[in-house]
Amino acid sequence: MFDILLEYIVKPFAIFVGGYLFLRLSGKKSISQMHSFDLMFILVVGTIVAEPLVTKNPYRALYYGLNFTLLHVIFSYLTLNNKLRWLLVESPTVLLRNGDIDEKGLRKVKMTTGELLSELRVKGYTNPKDISLVSMENSGQISVIPKSYARPLQPSDMDIKAPPTFIPIPIIMNGEILDHNLKFLNKDRKWLEKQLKNEHSKNMNQLSDITLATYNEKGKLDIDTKHPYKNDQKKPANYKPGNEN
């Protein structure tokens, strides 16, 4: 009985927790925008962590996993040095400059002209002549810098001073009140109850009906409930994809 418990419960749990701790120790960057050494770390640690599931020596795998994690952390710190960074991390590759496609850059990253045009369309640009610079960053992502006349209009272009950006603060999420955010705003639940009664009482029966409620810059709540706005009028603005219209 103990052997079964160790093999099918304790062992997988220990491997999962160990692998999770290795990823936490390596940092967020290793699981987001990965460089080459980040990807290598994930592949190696993934293989090491999975290996004990089919063998009987999980401790050796966890030991090697810890070693590779420490090496990854050291390598990451070395890339913070400007002189070493250019040796350890590949430089961005220019794919297009001033509307002219760089064929040499495309060959270097093994990308076709069609793929480049597809990336531009994803970014919202259809004409390469409107682009000042396109490059593939060392994380593998494509960055696009449009020419001045093709970029979105900015308030500064019209000598308009834009107000500071306000980040809506979640107050209720999936029916749960976030008391720490209420405390940050110097508000309490009595204030929240009053806001809920004033704002969307018609479309909400109880707290569990609220998917998201956020505090806006006007000091009020923006509420999204599980009951969508209903409009029986057949207008183009009410169209939704699919065959449910």
C-alpha cells in the first residue's frame, strides 16, 4: 500500500512541486518572452522533471533540475552586463528599413516575404512603404515602427494635453469582493452596497451575478454582469458572429 502511495501520489506531487519551484526560481522572463537560453532551459528542465515518472530515481532528477536552474539564473544575470549581453544574446535583425525590404535580414531569420507581409497586417499595416523599421527582436517577436504620417494620431500632434492615464481598479471579480482594493481606495462595503444599488440594480439580482466591477476615474463603478444587454431590434450594430442572430 505504501509503495503504491509513494509511486502514484507522493512521487508525481514532489516532481510537480519541484518543477514549479525551479520555474519560479528562474524568474518570469523564462516563461514569457524567451531568448534562446530561456527556451533551452525550459526544454532541459522539462525533460529532467518528466524523467522520474518512468524511472525510480526522482531525487537525482530534482538535483540536476536544481543545477540547471541555478545555471539559468547565473546566465540571466550575466546578460544584464552590457558587454557580455552582446556575446550571450543575439542582436535584433532588421527586416525592413524605410519601406525597403531587407532580403538579407529575411534570409537570416528564415522568413519569407509573404510571412513578413502577414506580420505587418497583424500589426495593422498593409503597405510596407508606410513603415520606417521592422525588426525581429532577440525574443523572436516582430517590432514595427511606422513612418510619422502612418502612425496613430497622438494628442501632442494637436497640441492637446492629455489627462494622466487612469487604471480602473477591480472591486468585484467573479462575484468576490476584493477588500484590499476597497481599503486602498479608503472605501468600505457600505459604500460598495450603495454604488451597486444606484448603478446596475436592474441587471443584477445578487453579488454572484457580477463578473467584473471596476472603480473608474469618476469615482463610480463600471459593472459587467452575467446577464448581457438584450436588444431585440434587428440592427447591424447588434450583429454577432455565428448563426444565433
